[in-house]
Amino acid sequence: MITEENLIPLLQSDDRQEQLRAIRALKNAVIGHAEEKAQYLDRGVLSDLLRVISTTEDGVQDPLLEECRTQAAIVLGSFAYSDSDISLRLFNNRTISTLISILSPNSPSQLLLAALRTLTTLLGARPTPSLSLHYPTLTQKIGQLLSHFHAQYFAKFARQDALVLTQLCLLVPLMVPPAQSTSAARNPLGLMLVRQLASLVRHVVVNNRSSSFMDAKLQSASILALSHVLTAQDAYGLASSDPEFSAALLQLLRAPATDTRLAAATLLTTLYTSGLTAVSESRMTLAPQNMDLALTLVPTLMKLLDDSLAADEGESCDPRILQTFAVVCREGGEVADRCVESGLIKKVVSIVARAAPNNHIASGRISDQDSKRLAGGLLCLSALGLYNEEYRKTIVDANGLAVVVSVLNTENTTAVREIKIAACNLLRTLCRSVALLRTTMVESGIVSRVMDLVAENYKSKDSMDQSADEDGRMIDEGMLRDGNGDRGMMGSEDAAAELEHDENDQDLQVRTAAMAAVCNLVLDFSPLQKPILDKEMLPLIVSGARSRYTPLRLNSVWALKHMVYVQDPQTKNIVLETLGFPLLMQLCDDEEMQVQEQALDFLRNMTARAESFVSKLFNEVGVDEVFAMLERKLVYLPKYPEQGYGSVNPIEVATAAALDKPYQKIVSIAVYILVHIAAGYDYHRQSVIAHESVLRRVVKLMSHESFEVRLACIWVILNLTDLEERQDPVMDMNDVSELSAEYTPPQQQPESIHYKDAMRERATMLLRLGVREQLDVLKLDPQLDVREKAKLAIYQLGELASASGVPAVSPAGGSSGTDGNTQGTNATDTLRDSGASAMDVDVDAGSAGVGLLYF
């Protein structure tokens, strides 16, 4: 009889029969007994199990050895299926490497299946999407196994092959980052994985010959794995090249198995989002066929949700239902309307309220499923209220805000961090409402909690002095290497270090989500802006602008932009002094274009109706440096080919158009900064004229396809041709309401430089660069505003040329004036400062805050 004392020695024995008896005795002793598992781990049983699993005899098939290895892998899986403390002790390099070494088509099928189950259980308790990056061969091994067992299964339809395929598909989402959050799926191994899964799903969905339970499990697992790794481009190609595939997925929405219906809905949602087409600065619309698909998904998802509510009031609701609703509804419109009409808001609030932190979350005992359910529900509510004021009010009336406050008041754990990210997203959505900002938000005391949240997570190591990869993600300096020095292999003592790294990364994500909410809390009409400034939140926001973590940097700069929009000079000066010119100019040239856009918008807001700030900018940064930076932004990108032109792939055209959008916005913002400079004092206007290369780019941009860019360029001309003399006033250096004490005003212009000389120089330059010819084209522009401003600019240019004695050169048939509607009109202060608003936000329907949604 095997006793507790002799079990370990027998486990280490070379006698396979005794060793097998010991393994089976160990299995019986630990299954369902957490204390025994901890005791055996303390005695070093993990090393013994891994040694057994790793034992091989080259060229010799020993059934007894194979059984020992298989049983040892099963026992290891039992240890993994335990509480977090025990599973963490297993999460080290040797355990993971040993299990990965078995992932080969040549391994015995029972051993392979046991290893896959153990690895899935271990990663299921602690998902590690970066695992495929730490172990570069893992993706290749999974691809090879998918290919091998895919062919074998559809040749024999063996149950064992279906089980292996199912476990492989369950493993993929646990070890590979989602395609929408990484470019990993675009490397050769990632593409191979996509192709293997797409081929498998086609066979399972379209050519399935059996309706057994195992096939249903394989269907759902393979569909969800494919949905996880598909990029938008992959999804578009799959949907457009194989109509039969999409039709089969639609049929699965009526499958008897709930998991199959949900998996089909998830993949169809991925296909649906690949057809998004931009139609405005702040909204997206769907192609008609994708809208029909989305509306088809709603009844299926609603039935799944209603069944869950009927069974146990949603306590066992699959989180994927709520996550899929969040994606389907996030563009608003008819899809969101249908969902709200079906009572989705009240149903989701009832689910999240039952899992709110007033019970087991606060104690840190929340399960993984409950965590995902609560996070998914909050994201769903965020998506529903994103573009509709009435829906936001409904969410608050249903006590949705109370859930947010409850979550944000909970101490951090790994599970709670995910929920806090979702709660911050919902808060950001609710803060789009002017009415809620001025009433409910003030009464809720949410500001203090958000500020505490940012301050707590400020302790995370995200500053500029920390190493970061090219995507901006924090890199732990203790990144583990194997004996050969390969990147990413985790050492035997490094599970805790890796967990700490993940928590730091999660802290950054929480802080990023909180900063997104801050963006909407600091808008000019928000009564919460002053409390945020009074509580010294500004240094925390500026610290976020220095972060290497790109999403946090983006949201922080976005918040700073909102802070200085339509603000008094004193507030602007406080923000600027905290930010500093060096960091501002660095952000204007950030490697991430969205950060550039927000930093330039900050500069646009600062220069609006603020001649003194323009002077300070020139003094602190340098005139040539400012114009050199702006010149880099004034890049004219050619139009992309129309869809269907030549051999251009339609998805490539759509992708290129999406990439062009940030460039276009940056160009527009940079031109409006020039508008503000040209609206300043006389020497500000002369500085624009002195930089001919910048003016040449402005003239070229007057034919840009975007009417906003064309209009901005005309405003530059209007301000440069204004006849009003605007000398730099003598400044009271004790007045710091607009300028800092370090400001030194420019020297007074010598008497020899007469105002008319400056007018003559401006007129000569503009006419020589062909501005008049461009304006004659623009007075026939399709856009009314462009036409009217072009006519006014023609008139002012003629008046400027006449006043300065420069011949007004006009093309044949043209005239130096305009029609009677603009005769005698002068460029007033209002006209000079048009375009000053850089917020570009309609709080109700636009993108106040950021466009980052954490789905």
C-alpha cells in the first residue's frame, strides 16, 4: 500500500510499474483537496511530475512509460485546476516549456490531449495573451497541430481527433493577443494560424457531416478562436470571398446548442465590424448589407440574454453575450435603437447590479466569469449611450451610475481592474451629457473618485525613463530569458514577477480609462472643471502626457486640450506652465499621429484670440522652429484610387482612406494655427509672409479634396489681407494674467519700415504665389461657405493691392472685386478668429473625450 511517506520516493523510482501506482495514488489524493495540493507542492512534487512528463526513450515505444507521462500530465492539470495561489506556483518557465514540448503530431494522442487540457486550464486561470510572444515556437506548433488533426479528423471523424482540435481552439484565445489590439496576427506565423483556423471553421460549419455533441463543442471553440485572431482585413476577405461561409454562420444562429449560437454571433459580429465606413469626423456608418447582418444578430443575442435572465436572473449569463452586444451597438443608430426598444438597458443594469461590489467583489472573491460579466455589461451600457442623450438618462435612471461609483470605490485586484476599465468607459459616455454633468455628476461625488483612481495608478512605472517597446507597452526590465538568452522565456522564480508586470500594465490601462473620463469632465461648460484644477489634478494629467504608454499619452493630451478650450488667459497660463513648451513641441511631433493631432489642437486652442500667447510661443520656441514644425504638417497627400479602380483591392482602398483621415485632420489643424498667427499683431502676419515655403504649401492645399482644409486656407488669406493695422501693444510686465514673467516683447519696428511697406510685401507675395488664381477657382466651389469666403478674400486681396500700390493681377475675365454682397466688407475680429475652436466636439453626438473603447 502506498502511504503519504513513500509516495514521493516511488514517484522518483525507475520502476515504471511502481511509478504509475504512485502517480495514480497522488491523483486520488489531491483531486478536490486544495490543502493536499499545497502540501505536496511544498514537498517538491511539481519537479517530479515534470520529470516524468519529460522522460522519453528515443526510438522505443514503451506503453507503460506513455501511460506514466499521460497520468502525470493529468495530475498536473488537477493542480492547475485550483485556487490562484496554487496555480500561480505552477506558472513558471519549466512547467510551460515542458507542456509546450509535448505539442507535436508525433506525441501519443492521449498524452497530447492531457497536455493541452492542462495548459488550457493553467492559462484559463490566468490568461496570458503575450504567451505566444514569450515562446516564439508556440504559434507554429499550434498551427502544425491544427493542420495535422484537421486533415485526420475529416478523413476518419475520430472522436479523439475532435477532442484535440477542440482543445487547440480553446487554447488560442488564451495565448494569442486579440487581432484588433496587436499586429502579431500579421506576421507569417500569425497569418498561418488565421488560415488554419479559417480552413477548419469552413469544414466544421459548411461541410459538417455529424451532429454529435463533440462536433458542437468543436464548432463553437473553432469559431470563437477564429473570431479572436481575425483582423478587419482578414474578416473582410473571408466574408467577401465565401458567401456560403457567411450563410452557414447565419444558419448556426438557430443551432440547438447555446454555445454554437453564441459563437456564430461573435464571429458574425467580427465580420460585421469589418464593413464599417467613415462618413464624418465623429461617426461611423455601416454598409447596407452589414446593417442587415447586425439587425439579424440582435434577436439571437436578445433570446440568449432573456433565457439567462429567466433561468437565474442573469447570474450565469455568458459574458460573451454582453461583449457582443457592446460591439454591435457601439456605432449607435438603428441597431442600438432596436436593442433599447427591447429593454436591453434595464436588463443589463439588472445583471451588473447583482454583481456590484457591495458583495463578493469588495472582498476580492469575485470569480473570473463574474468579473467578465460585470465588465461586459458596463461596456454594453457604454456603447448604448455613446451617441444618444435619452439612452444616457435611461442608464442613470436605472442606477447605472450607482454601479460605476460602487466599482470605482473598490480596492484593486486583477479582476477588479478590468471592471474599473469598463466602468470608466461608461462614465466617459455619461459625461457626454451636459445635463448630467451639471446635475447628477456633481451630486454623485464621482470627481474625487476618478482623481483618486488616477493618483493611485500614477504609482505604476510608466514614466519616460522606463524601457518600452515600439508599441508603447511597458517592458519589465526583469524580462526573463532562457539559458540561451532568447527573449521572453520565464524563469522558474518569475511567475510573480510576470504577474507584477501584468498588474502594472493593467494599472496603466485603468489610468488610461480614467483619463478618458477626465477628458469629458474638464470641458468648458462642466462645473467639475474647477474642482479638478483645485485638487491639483493637472500635474497628474501632464505626467500622463509624458508616458511611454501611447493610449495614456493620447488621453492625457486630449484632456489638456479640453482644459484650455474657451478658457480665460489665467487658466491657460497655468496649464501651459505645468506642461512646458519643450514637452508641447515634442508631442506635436509624436510618433503616434493621434497624439500629434491632440497636441496640435492644444496649440490651436492656445493661439485662438491670444496674440500674446503667439508672441510668447515665438519667444520661447523660436519663430523659425514654430514654422518648421507647421511646415512638416502641411503635407498634401494624393487621393487614393476610387473603389474598384484597376486592380486595387477594395479593403486596401478603405484601409488607405482610414489612414488618410488622421493626416487630413492634422493638416486642417496646422492651417488653423496659421490662421490664428495671421490674426495677431502685424509682425505675426509678417512672420507668415517671411516663410515662403509654408505659404507655398498653403496655396497648394487650397485645392485639397477636404472642404475643411480649403476653408482653413482661405481664412489664412483673409487674415493676411486684412487692412487693419495691429501693432504690438506695450505690455505691463506685472500683469501675468496672459504672459509669464519670462516673456520679452519684440523690439519696436523702426520708423523706416512703414505699415504700407508691410502691406505691399504681403500683396506682392500672395499674388506671386498664385493665390488669386486659386481663389477664382474656389469661388465656384460646391461648398457655400468656401464660395463666400473665397469671394471675400478676392475682394480683400484687391483692396490690399490697391492700398499698397501693387497692380491687382487678375486672370482673363476676372475682377479685383466681388459681387455686391461683399463690397465694402472688412475683416473684423470675428472674421479674423474664425476657426478658433479646436475642440471639434459635439458633446452629444461627437467624440468628447477619446475614441478609445475597450472592447
